[in-house]
Amino acid sequence: MSISTPGGGPERRPSVVSTGKKPAAGRPAAGGKPGSGSAKTGSGKPTGPRPGAGGKGRKPIAPVKVSQGRSWGPIALFVAVGLLAVSIIGYGAWASFNGAKPWEDRAADIEGIVNYRDKDPESLKYESHQAGKVSYKYTPPAGGGHNNTWQRCLGDVYEAPIASEHAVHSLEHGAVWLTYRPDLPKEDVEKLAGVIRGNDFMLMSPFEGLDKPISLQAWGYQLKVDSANDPRIKEFATTLAQNASIEPGVPCSSGNYTTGTGTEPRELAPPTGG
């Protein structure tokens, strides 16, 4: 086929023969523009898009962080020691503050205590020591008339009832008298004895007709409880022993005392006015 061209004869168009193959990757197709593929620079490195940089390809793998567990043993020990120290300091501060309070205030803090000095001071009055039986308003008595002879109160644990007239004289000296029902279980009696035994200005004995299993007396004070495990028993005894005395300085260890049992008072010496 010939094509007429201006100013000349016929010009032959070159024929293009299709081979059916696609252009090789990275080479520009026939008639394409140079640089339209991933051409190389003068350094020989490709300038096209890198895998994963905005195109398809494998994503980079993030490094896995390995978490090391805490050592809880030392931490728990530190916390336990800290709590123990705080509790010891706190208890010491409380005990110091409580011990600095007057004994009357500490006695008033005992739940259930009866203060006859305020409630019924007339029941505590007496003119002189008396011989024989004495009539008391309260049972067991916490003060009032009494015998010239007192019951020894050097932490004595009496296994049989004693005369109230002797025990009240011991209260005058500052003793605490713990009484309990005769049918109280032996293990409970032994717990009570553990509070009294060996402690000066304390004594205990069974007592018939109690309206509570256990009753404690000091001069002008009384506390009745249901259980030998009640912590108020020791609190009463340690707070009021010797402090509640209306005849301070007189011991339980010498003089006109008795260690006998039985509810009938003994006349070991003639009555006196003290």
C-alpha cells in the first residue's frame, strides 16, 4: 500500500508484525513513555515503590515484648511488716493514752459496770465494824457494814463460799472479789482463777443465789457477766484492784484476816471503829 506524500512519491508504511507476547516486565511497551515502569537509576537500584510502602506486600512484624512477672513474695512480706508496725504503734499509743486516764474514768468505760458510789452512796455507809451477820441491800454486796476481820486477798481462790462480812472488809482495803455460781463448769472456774490467782488485792469464791453466772465487786462497784470468757472480767479486776480502796495503804497480807470458808462470820477480834 502506498501513501502519497506532499512533494514526493509514494512512501511505504513500515509493517508491524504482532508476536502475541506481552512486553517484558520493567521494559516500556512499544510506543510507551520511558520511566513509566520501575526503571533503575544510575546506581542500579530500582526507584519504584517498595513492598509494603503504600502498596501490597508483607507487613513488617512487630517485636513481641516479653513481660516479666512481679516478685510478689517480698512485696507481701513488706506490706505485712508495715501493717504489723502500724498496729503495734497504734496499740502502744492507745494503751499509753488509756493508761494515763484516771482509774475512775477507765472504770466508767467498762460496759455494764454499776457505780454505787454515784447511784446509791447510802448503801455503802457504815459507822463501825460489826459482829455477826450484816444485812446488805445488794447481793453480793459491794460495800457497807462489815466484820472487823477481813478475808485474806493475796490472789486467794476459795473453793467454798465465804462470809460476805469478811469479804466486804477486804473490799474496803481495795480488793476485788470475784464470785460465781457453784454449778459453773470446772473449766470456767479455772479460767476465772487464772485472773485472780497470785494477784494481790484479789480473791474469788462461789456464791449461792447469783442472778448472773459471774459477779465482780470492788468497793462501790459491781459488774455481772454471763461468760468466763468475757474480757471485761480482767478489765474490771486490773482497773479496780487497790484503786477502789477507801482505806489505802492497808494490805491483805497481815493483821486480822481469815482464810476460813463458810458463810458465818468469824470473830477473831473485838469490833473496832475503823
